[in-house]
Amino acid sequence: MHRDEFHVPGPGPYALAHSVGCLPTRTAAAIQQHYLQPWQLQGGDAWPAWLSSVDEFRKSLAVLFGGEAAAFCPQANLSSGLAKLLPALPRRPGRTVLLAAEDSFPSMAFVLQQARDTGYETRLIPRAQDPASIGTWSGALTPEVAAALVPHVHSNTGVVAPVADIAALCRERDIYSILDVAQSAGILPVSVVDFAADVLLGSCVKWLCGGPGAGFMWIRPSLLSRLTPTDVGWSFHIYNTGAVTAAFPLRATRAHLDDAKVVGDRREAGIVGTSSAQVLEGHVRVDVGKVRQDTVTVTIPAGAVRVPVDQPLGDLAIVLLEAESPDSFFQWGFMLSVFHEAANSEPYVLEPLGDRMLHSSAALRDAFEHQLATDPVFAGSAERRRSWLLRQTPYADALCRVYPIVREEEETENIGA
């Protein structure tokens, strides 16, 4: 960008961007178009335009810092965001200390001190100790620390802290890492993926030239769903139900129910039916068999519900929702759609297709013959063989026999990817 794109005070170089960035020349027109004009022309119907501007702000933050737009929340300023965050963090027995450097920005320290009303105590790393040393932070991140506030760049000294390494230490020790990037956003590389912290607090008033009020808070998605905020607003009724309002990626463990079958079913082995199944208390029972698991990044769709287990009925949630539990909804026959293969076809279509596939691919033919030689059930079931061949095609149903409930894992890498 060039000097003529900003209103620069005074005749000489401007050296106060670490306090307030210069006003872009396009800002007045943007405020008129996106804020004042909808208000002037639409009155109470201006809300869609205003809320759309908020969404665009969040998308821009995701472009600048990585991650998903849904994980960014606009804030009036950093201290306001921190004041909302601290009471909402999950509490752990024995974790009562909030750690920060003595050279932290004063308004952030004030928020930490006020947190004593919620049972926390503040501990400050003395300014005589080097905040850029990982050893300094390692010695201070003791077992009683609940969360650490870590400035990326210290406002008084310009010292740059190794925030990715400090966040990694926090993860190892089960301490929430809260990074303050107010002094670095816009002048140093800032990435929620690379830093891999729990929370990122920042502002656009400095190097990003966004003016006052353009603060933001990014929260790791798997932590976001566990927060219990007391400072709530318009959309809290949505989050309070546990319902997901927008799709987002999540590191999760899935269960593959390759061997599951309805108890008493006498159809061909591996093919599920209910006509001959044993009925118990009005339900058919399911034998889960051997469960295969993998941990992958899945897209959680809008409308999904998160069920926390750190609650009084957490054990009941596990009993009902884990597929391997004998009293789970799955084993009591409530989820028979898991066995349904959406992509299916008649034998007269699949059999010639399978013949052509086996003829054209030596690797596929070898795998098929190996399965025939080692799996008697497969060898004796024409329907099982057709199903196997179908799964080798682009038409296969990737969700067949995949349990529709996933177990959330702590994100330690590829956050927001």
C-alpha cells in the first residue's frame, strides 16, 4: 500500500502505528455505504446489511490469520474479550492461577486482577526475567496454572515472545494458552494454525488501521463448544442448546461398524435384514462385532448437536451414545440406517461391471482373489462379493457402516485447517 492511500497526520513520517494506525482514505465512504446508508434508507430493516458486514469482518480475519471465520468473534477491544473469556473457561480442580508477564498491557492485567471475584489468583512473571525465553515460561507454567496470557510482542519493550513454543508447553501441561497479538497483527506473521493456541486476542486499531472497536477473539473450535459464558447476547440461545449453527471442521474419532449385524438375522452373512431378527422388548438387537476406529478431520454439519460428557449426566451420555456400549441406542436397534448402502444396484448391473473391473485391474483382481481365499463368508456370499466390488467404485456410499456419532478429540495440530 502507498502513503496516498492514508490520511497521514503532519508533514513528516508517521511513527505511531503501534498506538493507532493511520486512517485509510476509503474508510469514510465504506462507513457511509455499509453503516450509515442502510440506517438512513432502511431504518429497522438495516439489520441484515449490518450483520452481513460483521460476517465479512470475520471472513477477513480468517483470511489474515487462518482458521475458520466461525471461530472469530468481534470484540470492542482485547480487555473486553478477556473479561468475557475467563469466567467461561472450564474449571479444573487445583487450577486457580492466571499467569501473565509483568510487562503485559495494563488493561489486560486489570482484567486478570478482577478475575479474583471468580476464584482465580493472578501471578506475574517479573520483568527482570526474559519473556522471550522459553525457559522463563517453562518454569512459570506450574501445575496450579489454569491459563496463561502471553503477549506476542511486549508493548513496552518490543520483545517478541516464542508464542508457538509457549502454546505447545501449555498443551503438554493442560494449561489454556491465550495469546495477545495486539502489537503484532499486521506487522509480524500471525497464524492460528502455526501458533496452535487455545485463544487469540487481537485488535485492528494499530498496524491494520481498522480504528477503535475493531477487536477480535479467535477460540479453538473444540474449546469453543465447552465454554459456559455469563456475558451473553442475542445468539446465546443457539449456543446454549449445543446446536451447531454453521458447519466447521473438527478432529474426531469415527467408528466403522464393518462386522455389525442384527441379532438373529439369517440372511446372507454380512447383509443386514430384520425379517428373521430376534425381537426383545419391541426392539431388534444389534451385535456390534469388532469396531474399527480412525481419527480424522470431519466436517460437523449445521444442525448437529454436541453432547458434553463433563456434566452430571456425562456417564449416561457415554452409555447411550458409544456404539460399543451394550445399552447404546445403536445396539438397541435405533440406528439401523447405518447399514443402508445408498449407492446400490441390481445384480444384473453390478456383475458385468465387476467382471470388467477385475479384468482391467490386476491389483484389484489380486485383492479380490486374496479376499476369496482368506474369508469363507465372502467366498460363500454373492451379495457380499457384489457389495465389495461396489465399494471399489466412485459410486460407493462412503458413510455406509460409519457410526454417525463421532468422539471429539483435542486439537493439537492443523487447527482450523
